[in-house]
Amino acid sequence: MRLYTFSLVCERYFPFTSRIRHNTTQRTIIMPDEEKRTIKTIAVLIAMEAEAEPLISSFKLRPCPKSHHHAPLPSVVRSGEIAFGEENKAVEIVLVTCGQDSTHSVDSVGTVNAALCAYEVLKTHAPDVLINAGTAGGFQSKGCEIGDVFLVSEVKFHDRRIPIPTFTSYGIGAIETLKTPNMRAEITSLKSGICSTGNSLDATDVDREMMLQNDASVKEMEAAAVAKVCEMFKTPFVCVKAITDIVDGPHATETEFLENLAMAGRRLQETVPKVLEFMSGKSVADL
Ligand code: SAH
């Protein structure tokens, strides 16, 4: 066991929020030496079945015996014990997709279901790390190209505008992801940037202004909500997004998204296993 001050714990996992809380209360809490413990279980949260399918088949994940469904949520949970490399460093992967909306029969994308799925998977499986993987729109003004994969550095909302001074930063909800300097150095194909979350696939002029203020490189519909739930559970949060469409380009988002969804799924299939392999056999402190 190690003694942590509350602010130290926040600084490690959620550096942005800890800065805000720094001048308020500081309480001492006791935490197990989690950072040094070998990572045993990794939760991977993916909103859409099509984004997850290549990973499910390449890892041969099966319906999770502990929680295939979390009724009444539509989420679907698959899992498997995966051994990486010659040393066979096994790690349990719990992959949750948001599932089909029962009224509209489409994937339940967006923040509501993502937060609920995150809550259930964190509560039921207590993973050592949660990775939100998926697709996103990218800004060409930030150097994004279709097919790029981002290891997101920070998440923020762009559609929670609350122009009351004490609520403004709550609305933006900025949370830094887990710092993974060793993984970044190893998987050099991963780009770095801020991800802005909102509940729409398209973007109004006001959204665009907010995303500019958020210094966003990528835009999607789940990450900031999932990060918030991870913050509540004090679970390290990692975010990997493959670019399907260019937000500030000449083509309509929905057309570009649908054209590139399968390709982005394959990019996730190439990249997420590298991230999982890097994590397996290591502790959070080693990342
Ligand atoms: N018509 C699509 C709808 C998918 S919604 C379909 O059902 O096939 C878009 C999903 O992809 C969300 O989960 C979101 O996180 C991600 N996404 C990809 N590009 C996006 C963009 N430019 N803006 C917002 N979300 C995007």
C-alpha cells in the first residue's frame, strides 16, 4: 500500500482536473500500489459494431461469460485471454460495444450510451486500464489525413456551452488521458492531439468555433463522456481514434465517414493490438 494525497492521484491520472482542484480541498486517501501492479485486465470500449468487428474476429473474442449483456443496456460484451509475444504475457481483454438502440435499430453512438457502457464495464470488470477506441473526424488544419490513428492527449466537449462563469469549464469537461511516454516512443505511427466530443456527426458554426477554442485535432461522439466515468472510478483512460473523414475538407462528413469506415476499422485492427501488446506484462507506471 502507498499513501497518496488526493491531488497526487489526480495529478497522475487526471492532470488537468487536478490543477483545478489544487486550490480547493486536499484530502489524504489510501490506495493500493496500483500503478506498479501488472496490468491484468484491459477494457476496450468501441461504440459501433462495424468499428469493433475486425478486432473481435482477429482476437477471437467470445461472448463474455461474466456479462455478455448488461440489460437493460443494449451493450454487448466480448472477452478473451490473449497471450502476446514469445514470453506469452497473457492479459484479459474485455471489449464492450454500445449495442443496437431498441427503438431505432442502429448502433447507440453518442455520449449517453458510451457513459452507461463505461460505467457498467468499470463496475463489473474493474479493469486496470480502459481504452476508448473508434473512429473520428480529423482537422486537416492540424495535419490530419484519412487513415491516421491518434493516441489522444486530452478530451473536451464542444457542445456543452454553459455561459455562467462557474459552469463554463465544467461544460468543456477537459480531462487529460493517461500519460504513456514509453508507449508513444515505441508505437511511432500514433499521432498526438486533442479530441473534441459532441453528440452530432455534423458541426454547426458554433461547434466549429468551440472546436477551434478546444484546439481539437479530432472530433467524435464518445471520448469525453467515457473519460469522465473513468475519472469517477479512478481508472486510467487511454483513447485511440482512427480518422474516417476530414471535418474542414470539401466532402460531406457522412459520405466520407461511410466510405472510410471499413478502412478505419482495419487501421484500428492494426493499431489497437500493438497498444494491447505494449501494455501486457507491464504496469501503468511503465506505460
Ligand atoms: N451513419 C453512421 C452513423 C455513425 S455516427 C452509421 O450508422 O453507420 C459516427 C460514429 O463515428 C460515432 O461513434 C463517432 O464517435 C464517430 N465519428 C467518426 N467521424 C466523426 C465525425 N466527423 N464527427 C463525429 N463523430 C464521428
